[in-house]
Amino acid sequence: EDLSTAVEVGYPSCVNSTALSSGAIYGSMGTFYLNQYYRSVARECELSDRLALSTDIDYTTCVGAYSLITELEAWCPRDCEDCEDGNCDNPCADDQPERTAATCGTDECGDYLASVTDEDLSTAVEVGYPSCVNSTALSS
């Protein structure tokens, strides 16, 4: 509720402030962006257990379905990127796997993987991802 209030009321009101008008952009990003940002900071600070944000994800929405990817990448990070054209920040060497136990063999990764159910995946694929065609930011 606090994020929704910030996005719907708080940030948009910044547009009228000389000093804070650039803050209005956060309101246009929606609650998903802020939720993901806070989750990312909490993970990096190893304080995810202290985060009071709702952990309920609605996989029937585009952003909910998309979170299956963003959360997987966050909790189970890659060692390198398998990019065929070499156009990535951290390309894998020949025959090097993207993920190894060194970076994703953690309790946090295991807990995340254990939290995703068959029903979550089905809902995301059948309802959530198809709804992304209506999203400016996530349609591709």
C-alpha cells in the first residue's frame, strides 16, 4: 500500500516542486519498478528478510510474469553471459556454463527456486506474458 500511495500520489506531486520535479518520473515507472528496486537493494545489503514489502506476485500480470525472470537473475546470478554475437558485458569463454554452484548454489537461490510452482509458471505463460503486448516497456 505504501508503494502504491507513493506511485499514485507522492511522486506525481513532485512535478510541482522546483527542487524535486525530477522525482515525478518514479511515479510513472509504477509500483513494480519500485518494488524490484527495493528488493534489489535488500538483496545486495543481505537484508531481504527485513523487507516489509508484500511478497505476493500476481503472475496474471505482465510485470508479475516478468518478475519470474528478474527474480531468477537476482537470486541465482550468472557467472557470465552466453552471447553468440559477443555483444554483452561479461561473455562466457568457450564451453563455460553461464551458472555454476559458485554463484548460484546458495540457499537464497534454492529458496527462490523452491518458491516457484508449476501453477505460477503456467499462469505466467498462459496469462501474464501474453498481457505484455499491451505494455510499452515490456512488450518486446
